[in-house]
Amino acid sequence: GLGDVYKRQLQHRRFETAEHLLLETDLSVEEIALDVGYENQSYFFRQFKERYGMTPRKYRLEHYKR
């Protein structure tokens, strides 16, 4: 239903923001999870890994350009 679409869009936006914060800031992964609205760290990690095939930390290391 519509709720699902909304939830997916919200999640998509949260991860776009998380991605941006991982690459553009020095915030810890924990802080980023909270910033994008995940109280539950391990849930954030699981979702991130499912989406990107790697942990947030590894994502940061592989994509960080500085």
C-alpha cells in the first residue's frame, strides 16, 4: 500500500543522507545512524549492509576520496 511506498522513500532518503555523511564528514557511524533516524545501531548496520553489500565503515574507506 501507500504506507510501504512512503516507508521505502523515507528509507531511501535516510540512506542517501547517511552516504553523504559517511563521505563528507568525520562523524562516527554511530552518530550518523542517529542523525538519519535510526535509534537502533545494529538495525542500521544490517539495513546498510543489505543495501550496499558492506558495512558503513568499509563503505567509507572504499569511497572516501581525500
